Amino acid sequence: MTVTEAALQLPTTEEQIRRDDRAHVFHSWSAQGHIDPLPIARAEGSCFWDYQGKRYLDFSSQLVNVNIGYQHPKLVAAIQEYAARQCTIAPGFANDARSEAARMLAELAPGDLNKVFFTNAGADANEHAIRMARLHTGRQKVLAAYRSYHGATSGAISLTGDPRRWGSEPGVPGVVHFWGPYPYRSSFHASTPEEECERALQHLRETLMVEGSHTVAAIVLETVVGTNGVLVPPDGYLQGVREICDEHGIVLIADEVMTGFGRCGEWFAVDHWGITPDLITFAKGVNSGYVPLGGVLISEAIAASFSDRVYPGGLTYSGHPLACASAVASMSIMREEGIIEHARRLGSEVIGPELAKLADRHPSVGEVRGLGVMWALELVRNRETREPLVPYNASGSDAAPMAEFATACKQAGLWPFTHFNRTHVVPPCTTSADEVQEGIAILDDALAVADRHVTE
Ligand SMILES: Cc1ncc(COP(=O)(O)O)c(C=O)c1O
């Protein structure tokens, strides 16, 4: 037995793994007695396999984080190499991997976002971003959008504008929600993206007027709303929000936890619209979750607030060397292999056009939207009324049509990402055009399940 084998004595049978999981693992967002997590034997590229040898093409990138694909050999090798050198060192020391990760991130980020505070994940990145904004401005309130997700720690879940927040209420004080643009289901009765943009900005201005713009420290938004629908903002919206923030001295925080590192065909989704936020939060795609890592990219002005004043925050694992080494390797590989460009082309040349064909063939597809490798099919019972295939936040028998659709995908070897009445197409950014075609063919068949519920 090698040293590694002796230290890593893991259960080997599917039955053992399942049994210990059910006995001892407490899972996220679940009624513990109602779940049966699938044991995964291995993963490679854009696929993973169960213990029966069944292959799943992953159209979810797990939690939309495995941008570089599974077990990228160069990334695995870099982690192994760095683990052999230096597994850990406290944040108070300077460390080569941390310095280089921060330098590279600053180089990739727009404008003067030249400093990085490293966290363990996306939620704590958002916690620190709002803390920085509050201390920088001396104001307390934070505006966040409905139909958003920002993480599950107390501040981040308070910012969240979806049902995941309800169980943690009352949340932290000072968070106010507003409506963002969503042309397909406009909260503003708009009939064009231009109208939606203009009215959503007007709504934001009015929210600030009644809240008192001088009391607002930050506006936080997902550059492209992720789990809540792949809501791509109409052109002009983010520029408008930037202007509003400038006018009122409000910090603009772009949550790029899901949208960064190739997901939207750019390093950061804000690059698509050419805007520079004051703070960008990131996690997921920075190293595809090979080692947990998140962070906040900080503008010069906000960083300067803490030149002579102590920043009241820290984490045992801030800038964890192994996590930072994996981020350095991941960003380098993305550059070398043109992964960002590939993601952009995959969206405009393959995923977008192929999903549009699905919409032509299937009456249950109400809308196709997205960019890069971040797309959604919004499923409806009736294209005229846009009645969703299942109600908002449906569960149990109300959610059955979506559950049947997901089962059909899985049976055919596709792991889908479903949320409410939508299926998202969010494979790794490294997925080939052929693999995308393979997955879309499975979606094509599975959509027959949704079509059966169409009433028009
Ligand atoms: C936009 C966005 N922000 C924040 C988070 C929270 O990140 P984490 O789960 O790493 O804390 C997520 C996670 O899905 C997310 O999608």
C-alpha cells in the first residue's frame, strides 16, 4: 500500500458511499429525508460518470462553476505541484501564488480595479463588498435586485431576491430590493428592450428618491442574472446604472460570481458593455472550483479608504496558497487555450442558433436568451399568454412537468440545469461544438415532455 492509499482510505462501492452519505452528510437546500444523491465515480472534460458506468454530458457545469471542464490535466498538475511545495500559509504573510493571482486578476479586470481581497467563495465575497462599500461611503443602505442570488451567508442571503431568502428572514437591516430589467416578463409593461431599459432605470431612480440616495452605500447586481433566469440586461441598462451611481456617490458592485471567467464570452461580463464597477465579486470560474476560492476586486478609490484606516475583516483562508495557485494556473490555461474566445463563439455560432431552432420546433419554448455559454430556454404552456410551464417557485406535483423534463434528459445521458420553468444551457466553456449538438439533440427529444402541457 502506498502512503497515499493508506491516508486516503475511501469507500469503494456505490452502496457504501450512498449509505454513509445518507447517514452522515447534511446536504444544502434539501429536506434531508427526501433526497437520494447520485454517487459520481469520475469526471473528465464536459462529462461525468456514475458507478454504473453511465455517462452524463453536463449542461450545468455542476453549479455553473466548472468553466474549464473536469480534470483539466494542466490544472490538476499545477495543483499537485503546488500542494507538494506549500499547502498553506496564513494571510498575513506574502506568498508567491497569492501575489501572482492578485496581479493577474488586476490585469484582467477593467479600469483601476487593482487590488484583490480573497475569500473562500462567492457569498463571503459579497459580504466583504458591502462592508467595504458601507465603510467607504459612511452610508448603510444597499440596493439589490429582485430575481437575484448572491449567496447564503447572512448579508448575501439578505441581498438575494428569490425564495431562498425567505427562510433567513428577517435579514440584515438596510437592504432594499428593486426590479431589474426582464423584457420577456416586464415589471414595467414595456414592449421593447429599449422601453424596458428606460423604465427600469427610471424605477431605480425613483427607488433612490424615496429611499434617500444619500443613505445608499451600494447598488449590487448580477451583471447577467444567473439562476434567476439568465436575464441579459438590455444595452444601456448597466451604463445607466453606472451613471446613477456616479451621480449619487453610490458604489456599484457587480456580482460576477457566475458570469466571470468565460461564462459570458468575456473575462468579466461587464466587458461586454464596457462598464467599470467600483467592486467586482468573483468565485466559481476563477479556478472552476478545483479548490474553493472567491474574492473582491477593489477600485483604487475604495482601496485608498483603507490605506490609513484598518479594514475590519479577514478570513483564516484569505488568499489560500493552494487556491491561489490553482487560480493562476486556471487563468493561464484559459489564456493559452483561447477558452474565452471559444466560449464566445460557442454562444454566437452554435448554442444560440441551435436553441433558436428548438424554439421553432417546440411550442413549449417561450423564449431563448443568453450569451457565451450562459443560456436559458423559458418554458411556457402558452406562447400568447406566456403562462409558465410551472408556477413561480413550484414544488411537488405543481413542479411535475419540469421534473419529468429533467428525468427525460437524465435518462438520455444529459445532466440539465433546471430552475422554476426554465432549463439553462450552461456547459463548461471548453465543451466542443459536437458535444453541444449532442446535448441539444437530447433537449430536443425531452422537450416533447413539455410540449404535452401546451394549451394553445
Ligand atoms: C451570482 C452569484 N453570486 C453569489 C453566489 C454565491 O456563491 P457561493 O455559493 O460560492 O458562496 C452564487 C452562487 O451560485 C451566484 O450565482
